[in-house]
Amino acid sequence: MRARSATAEEVFAGEVNAADAGGPLSNAEALGDGAGQLTVAFLMSSIQQPVSFAGTLSANLDARLRSCQHVMSQAVEGNVDAVLYPEFKAASAYVSRVEALMAARKFDAATRHTEALERLTGTLKSGEAQYRAQVRKHARKGERDDRIRITMSWGADESAKDAFGWAERLGANELVTPSRSATAEGLRAWREAGYHTAMLSGLPIHAVDKDNPDDLQFGYWTNDPVRADGDTVALKLVSPTWGGESISTHFDPKQYWLVLDVSADEPVGPERWDYDAQTGTLTITGAEAGHSYRAYFMIQTTHIGDPLYEPFAQHGLAKLDELLAPLAGELETYWYDDLGYAYPGPTPQGVWDWASYTLAARPDHQQAFTAATGIAFDPRWLVMPPRTLDVPPRPEYFAWMGWLQERVKQWMARAT
């Protein structure tokens, strides 16, 4: 066996018999800081493993553990009921676990558990745990305006009545079920026990028929500019995936995509580029060396329908009616998982687009917008990387927002 420090200094070398292999070999402190290396050889084979002195880490964890225990003891001194807080009970369990992990010299796991312990004791020190206890105490009294709902999630199926014990403990006066677990019998049991009833579902906009892709939401995305080194340049197009989006060729790319010479601020004619859907690559010919190019390409959702596309709107609302009809008289409130457009998530520059306006840009909507406002639709102002407080949208974008908002309001009125 041979051990070297992080500086390659040999701190142990020698033969070790099986009886002694499990015992101490040398003073680990000699390894110093950083990761060293332990080599074990037997006959013709050998293995190497990183090895380090854990004394400093162990002392640090021990100090952090004592600090957490001190916070816990202070919490009890200030309020004997603190031992009843869920945060205190969880912290006590973490203390025992950290001590066991340190005794077993599992310092990585002990570090992770110590971090969790510190978060819990932080709630004891800041007063958050006490505040939460008071909120629960107030809620469980039930002395409140009935319009204020304290809601608990449970399945309104054969286990519906099992919710009552927990609901009483939490002070809940409303029970909500996912649609997959909703039965009229379960909801009736809740209602007759005095609880408000609610259900959560993705309908109507998640009612897309897989055989009818025209119902999906369509929008635009773009890539970072790519510099041409010769007369041909290839752009790798990557779709966002936050809402299950993908690159869409459902509508003719040659008609609805925009390929742009960024340096000249001029569109590239459709005859000069081709898109390979298998590789996600758009290739431009006749490029100007030194110029940068980008594409504004269409994207689509995979399972979310366009509520402003009337054929889908009617289909989605019919599916919603089918879901609600068997629950009539028992279900009081229906919660929409979502009701409008998907948001695509981070732009290629890492900026988050929470606005959700880009996925409402199917060609029908583009044409209706232009007809209503006189503003030519252009994906350059719709997809603006990055959209930040330092890069305000162009005026056309605000016009698009206003046009879309009014129609979404009408849809919400229909759906609700």
C-alpha cells in the first residue's frame, strides 16, 4: 500500500497483511490539504483511490452541529412548545442522523444532512416556525369568513373519507381532487361532511387530439447569430422544451420562417436556404463571408391546444363538459391547471420568457392581427433575444400583446 499527499509527497509505503489492513496505517494529518492518492496492489493488480485528511472537515461539521443544537435549546428556553413544532422534530431527527454519519465517517452525506439541519434551525431562530404554528392554530379553530378557503389535496375516490382526519388536523374547509381521482360519490362524501369541493384538471386546453396536429399552439424561436466563413453557412436550430415544444414544419417553412442576414439586416430569400428536419440544420448558400446569420423558425407544443383556434376551442370545451357532467351537484369549484398559452422558458441567452405571447403566432392569428391593426407581423419583434429590462420591446410587440389579451379574455369568459 502506498499513500501520497496532494503535493505527491509519500506519507506511507509498505506491505500490509490482511489482519492489519482494516486498522490505522499512518497519521492522516500528514496528507495535508487537498486530495491525495491511495494505491493498493495485490499480486498483479492494483487500484487507486483519492484519499484526504478529514480532520478539518470533521471539526467544521462538529462545530456546525453544535451551533444547530444551541439554536434548538434556545428555542425551547424561549418557548417550551417549540418541541412540538414539526421543524423542531425534523431537526432532532437530523441531529441524530448527522451524528451517525460522522461516526461512520460518511462526511459527504453528513455535510448534506447538516445543510438541511441548518435550514430547519434557521426557521426556529428567525421565528418562522413559531409563525407557522400560530397560523395552523388559527386555521384549526375554524373561526373565519367562509369565503376564506384553506384547501387540502386528496383523491375523491374510494379513499375520499380518509381525508377527514388530515383535513381536521390542518383546519381545511375545502378539499381538492385531481380529475383522475374524481368520483361523484367521493365529492358527495366531502360535501355532506361540510367541505367545499374542488377539482383540478388540464382541460380544456390539454384536450388535444393527437390525430389533429392543427389544434396545437404555434409560435417562433430563434438561434444565436452564426458567422459565415465562406459562401455556405449552417445554422443549428434548437427548440425550447419547457412546455414540450419542438421545431415545427406544420406550416410551410419557406413561407412562414424568416432567415436573416443580421449584418446587412436583410432577409435571405427562401431559394437560398434549406432545412434538414432530421439534423435540425438550416443551410444557407450564397452567404457573404464575415456576415452573421440567424433564423426565426416556428415551434409547436406537443399536447397543448390553441384556445383562439375555434375548431380546437369547441373541441376543448366539449371535453370539459364531458368531464364535469357526471359531477354536477357535487363539484363546487373547477380549477384550471392552465387556460392560455404555454411559455417557452429560457431564451438561448439564458433569459426567461414568462410572457407566453410567442406561442399564439399561428398564421391565422398573424393575418388577423395585421387585418385588425394594420401592422405587418414580423417574428423579429415577437422573439426578441434577450427580452430584459434593458432591452425594451418594440412598439409592435405591445400592439400584439393588446390584441392577444383581448381575445384571451373572451376565451376565459367562455371557458369559465
